[in-house]
Amino acid sequence: MTQIYLHNTLKQHKEAFYPIAENNVRMYVCGPTVYDKAHLGNAKTPVVYDVLYRLLCQVYGKEHVTYVSNITDVDDKILNKHKETGKPIREITEQTYNWYIEDMAKLNVLAPNYRPRATEYIADMIELIKKLLANGYAYEAENQVLFDVDAFPGYGALSGRSMKEMLAGARIEVADYKKNPADFILWKPSEADQPGWDSPWGYGRPGWHLECSAMSSKLLGNDFDIHGGGSDLIFPHHENELAQSCGAFPGTHFAHYWVHTGMLMINGVKMSKSLGNFYTVEEVLEKAPAEALRLLFLTTHYHQPFNFTFEGLQQAKATLDKFYNALLKNDDISPQKVEPSKRIIDALADDLNTPLALSYLHETVNELNKAQTDDERIRLKSQLLADAYMLGLLYNDAQKWFKGENNKDETAEIETLIAKRTEAKKNKDWATADAIRNELKDKGIVLEDGPNGTTWKRA
């Protein structure tokens, strides 16, 4: 069996991955808060863990892997959007959730086994708080329940920060009723017009950190293999998750491997609405196909900071043009179902080395372009598609890729002009044939004449 290596934030280094049980590999990844359209950060994280999920399924068998990625549908950001727009909260969360699912489908992100919503697990959150109170890790104050960080000796182990550093580097509410300024909310009161649930501590709602602990415990158990998310979640979110989960279930480790994606930047600067460099997935996909964005994410190692530029997006599109052109030239042969190559699996098993895996795709494409026999073409085309699947690439039809998302009328117009050009060539009316080719070229349409007729694609 292939040995997988992952960078474990808890250990601060890359180490061999050994699941708790090989027939029950479990992974939890923090999903989005559904209050607005998905931004680039919301897209990068699921693309990375989609590759890891594909790798785990390949190595251990799909039936032995359980992948959970949650949806946060109760949060102050959602309340703020409700106040800003006047829309009902349920309408906001449902619409935003559907947008997110559509974006993930475009990016070819496989659906996790479970996509739990926080609002469906309130009862489990209340039970978790009861356990923390009973175990001495939580206390009640001012109609709230808070986690007592001083009662948990290992607090700060995940982020590697001292208490002084944690207090200085985070937006922490300073309140007289807290024993320690770093104590965080497990349950807080809700106003009558806010989402809330009855609890032993009154009408209220859970703290954000508590939600993931409850959902992961319910679906994966108190000990599971991998917990993922962006590096911006290491502190305080994941630090707090770890503390409250281990506090509620003494003797457990919660997640054994913590895997985090690097920071997302735009032209070398952290993405921020205040800086005017904030982009939604929808805005980016107006400039290039979704597959180009997915490829761009994979050109940088997941653990490193990722720098998005529109120039890089166009380069990714050009790379895919090269890949799809090789497939288009071999459109007359049907690929066979084969296993991904050992070198692709080995590259991904080495802490998801996607840049190396992509270099292997380039090599296979070059070999396919040079292939002389049908047997060679079949073998290389089959291998290319099998290897690309591990990266979630080349999932589009080659002809449609080059023709773009044209409407039927536009496609019919192009086909009509091509037919007229074919007729002109038959009549040796070269001037008309050349005029039509130039007309289409001006519209960004490239014609390719072959033994089976003329095909077209976008430049």
C-alpha cells in the first residue's frame, strides 16, 4: 500500500500518515459560512481537500473513506446580512448554499459523504456543553457559557502560541465576566428576532467554534484522522475546537492530523474587501473557465501561500488548451479504463505535491502528441485521463472546451459559414473560402482542415 505523508500542523513537520483504522479513514474540513457568494478562499480550500480525498479513496478504497465538510448556517455574519438586506435568514442561507454548491460543481469538487448544517446539530451542541460543564472546562456568566482556557493545560499547542501571543494576535472580546480574556463563547443569548433555541441556559445560539466539534464528533467519532481548513483557522477556531473536544471527551485526541492550506493573496497582497482586491468565484469565472481556476490553485503547493493573478489564470487556461488540444487530436480513439500511474500517486502521496504531478501530465501530453501508432495513442490517452482524474482535471469535453459556452444560434452561424467555405473550396472559389476563414478568425474562431472535414475552436 502506498505510504502517504502529510504536513501535520500539530507536529509542525511532515510525517507519515497512519489512519486509526485503514478500513475507516475519516476526514473533516471546515466549510463556508453561507451569507454571501463564495470568494476565492472559499474555492481554494475545497479544491485542495478534494485532491486529498481522491488520493485517500485511491489508496484505501472509496468505501473505506468518510469525508465530512460542514456548512455554517447560524453565525453573526448571517445576522448582519439579514439586517443589511432585510431578507429572511433562511432565504439568505438557502440561496448562498445553492450558489456554493454550483461553484463547487463547476470546479469539479466531489461531494463529501456528509455536508452537515450547523442548525441540524443544535441538540448535539447542547449536550457537548453539558459535558464541558460537568468536566470543569466551562462556566456560566452573564447568561452565557464560556470555555475556561486556563482549565485546559494543552491550550495553545496547535498554534504554537503562548497565551500572551494569542491575546495579542486575535480579536478577543475583553469582558469583566471572563475569567481569562481568551475564554471563548460556547453559548450566547439571542434576541427574540434572532435565530435561537431553547437550552438549559436560556434561549440562545451556539458559538462558532462549538459547531464543528459537535458535527465532527457526531459523524466521525471523538477520535478521527484528518482535520483540514485554511491556515487562517488555526487560531482561534481550530485551537478552540481541539480544546473543547478533548475537554468534553477526556482521553481522546480529536483529530490526529491537522492539515492547513496556505494563505491566499491577490497580486502579492492578502485579499481584503477594504483593499479592493476581493474577488468572488463568479467574478473570476467571467474571465476564464472554472477548470483554469482549479488548475491555477494546484500549481502552488497547498501548504505554501498562494498568489492569485489574472495573468496566472490565463496561463492556466493556455496550459489546458494544450492538454485539450492533445485530446482533440486523438478524438478518434476511445480511452481504456486504467489505474493512475505510480508516479502520479507517489507525487500526491508526498504531501500532495501537485506541482510535480502536473509536470507529469505535461510529459504525458508531449508523448501523446508524438505517438505514432494507435496502440501508443490509446495507452497514453488512457493514462493521461486517469492521471488527470486524480487532480480533478480534464473533465470537460475537448470539442466543447475550445468552442466555449456558445449559444445555439452562434454555433449554428459558425457551422453555416464553415459549410459555405467547404462548398467554395469544392468550387475552387479560393477567394470566398479565404474570406470566410478570415471572417471567423476576426471573431476568434480557428479552423482546422483535416481528412474528416473542418473543425473549429476558439483561439
